[in-house]
Amino acid sequence: MKIGLIREGKIPEDKRVAFTPKQIKTLLSLYPEKLEFIVEPSPIRCYSDEEYLEEGILLSEDLSSCDVLMGIKEVPIDQLIPNKRYVFFSHTIKMQAYNRRMLQNILEKNIQLIDYELLKNEDGERTVAFGKWAGIVGAYNGLWTYGQKSGLYDMKRAYECFDRMELDEELKKVQLPPIKIVVTGKGKVGKGVKEILERVGILEVFPKDFLQQYYDEPVFTNLTSSDYNRRKTDGGFDKEEFYGNPEKYESHFMKYAELSDILMAAAYWDQRAPKLFEKHDICSEDFNISVIADITCDIDGSIPTTVQASTISDPVYDIDRELFAVLPAFGKQNSISVMAIDNLPTELPRNASEEFGNQLIENFIPELLKTKSSKLEKATITKDGDLTLEFMYLKDFVNET
């Protein structure tokens, strides 16, 4: 089987890659009779063409002989090769309108599309993801934003750091007063956030103590859904019911907003679930949060102040508390500064790519080499010029013009 690593073509550019040079060399030694690799040259990839050549890996502009083409982000329509098997994050399963034309072209060109987001184990858990690195970079950016807003310290931007080691060195510059940081989410993204806050030496406290105790040092608390959602009828919480019928619940997050200085949002959000707070809440004198790092970056989602995504080149915008208008970053003393970059892991691409490649080696390549894989079948959105059975619900979406 010949695998091609494609050059990322989506704008804004993404520096990540599915496999590092050393990982490809490892795969070739593990499967000498089964795998070949070709890497499409790229001037932006975090691992240079020379690094691949040094490991004896073939570089070529022509990937037409490859059986499988692997990338990270969506592939521009004019770069899609007909009758091939592609693997990338397609961002189509939620009927994202901005990728409708791409999905239409994938079907027209008889492309088999496998989506990383759909690769799962027997328990339904994702096996390949960048979540931890979104949390790491998102937390770093949240601290960077607070430093810029307060003028207390100044760090390099995350993307200016060569790797995690340099990023950790920059974190030594963080000098925080006794503020309170609230973190939502305990999944992989939340774990990444927690890793950075602990690296800085910020004390973690229980939610109850966060609300009731005074501290003479910076602290953070890591909330789960039950900490800020309650059943509308009686104020109770049942995990199974909440995930099955979140519309029966309401948020009581405001008690945390009254005491927190920074919010780092890393929790998955269902559209049926209550928002963390409402737009009108930020007008209240009790709403103390001044910096929001929305790592989830759901536009008009759980965080109402996330009205647009920010970018690596322009990472922060402010929201006016009274008018709810977008302002330039740090443009008004009492405005809320929002960091909502939607491709955070690409700011630390070498580390993120290495961990992602290890996940692929363990969970994807063995499945790819099987004659038949139920895991890959479940992760396949299109095949033989049509949507697969599980994704037939996209039919009307695809047929829209």
C-alpha cells in the first residue's frame, strides 16, 4: 500500500502533518513488505522537506500512484484527485455549509473519504485527536491574553516557540496576582489546560472551596457539567439524563462568573444544552470575568461572547459589555477580551504532529492494512460515488445548491 502525505492547501495555512519523518521511517521498518510512502513537498510544513529526505523518504509532486492520501485540514477542491482514498478532518458531518461544495466534489470525483474525527474504539471513544494540544495552546494563549490586558508580564506567542520545551520556558514569565481561573471540561482538552496551569504552579481547588474561600495566591477550579447545570424542575442533576435530554437543564454558572477573572472553556457543548451564560449577563456588575479563552470556539455556542473566531495572526478581540459590540483587542478598560482561535494545535505543530502520528501508528495503520475493517467502515463518509449508509442524513445537505 502506497501512502501519500499531501501538502496542506487550506488558508489560513496549517503546519501540522500526519506523520513526522522518524515516524515514517519507523513504519517502513515495521511493515517493510506492506507500506510505501511519498511526501508531497511543502514550504510551510513544520517538518521541512530536508528532514524527510534525511530519513531517506521519497518526495514528489506527483501522488497519482498513491492508494491513500493523508492530510490534516480540508483539501481544496482543485487539489482533489479523483478515484482516491483520502483521510483528513473534513468538518462535514455537522452539515457545515462552508464545506458543502467540497463534499459535493468528493462525491462527483468518486473519492472515498475517511474522517479522523470518526475513528473510534469499541467504547465509542475517539482514537486520534489533537484535543490535548488545543488545551495546551489554548491555556497558554489565555495566560498570554491576561498578561497583555493587565500589563503584568509579556510572553512570546505560542507559534513563535519552536516546541513545547521553549513554550514551558516562556511560562516562567507568568506573574499572577491572587486571581481565580475557572476551567470547564475534563476531557482531553481540559487535561491539556490543566497541564499548563499546573506547570505555572497555580493551585487547583475544589469548586466548593473556589466559591467559598479566599486565597492569597492564584487558583483554578476544573468544573464538570454537574457543577454548573441543574434540572429546571428541581435543581437536581442526572448525568445520563443531561446527556440524553440537555434541554431539561439550565445553567447556574453565574456564581462562578462573579468570582472568576479568567474563563478557559474546554467543555464539549450540545446545541440543545444551556449556554454557560446569556448575553445580558455580561452587563451585570457581578460578572467579573475579563478574559475568556474559548478553546471550544463554537460560534454563538456555549460562550455567547464568542461571536467570531479569532486567528493566529489576530488572536484576541474585545466585547463591549454594554453594547455587545466587537472592539479591537484591549481597546476598552472594562471590555471582555476573547481568545477564540479555531486551529490552536497548529501553533505548536511539531509536538502536536508527533503525538497525532503516534496515535495513527497505534490505531489507524493496523486497521488500514486489514482486508476489512469495521472501524474504518464506520469512519467512511463517502464511497463509490455515494454517501455511506450511516451518513445518508447528509443527502439533502449535499443536494442543496
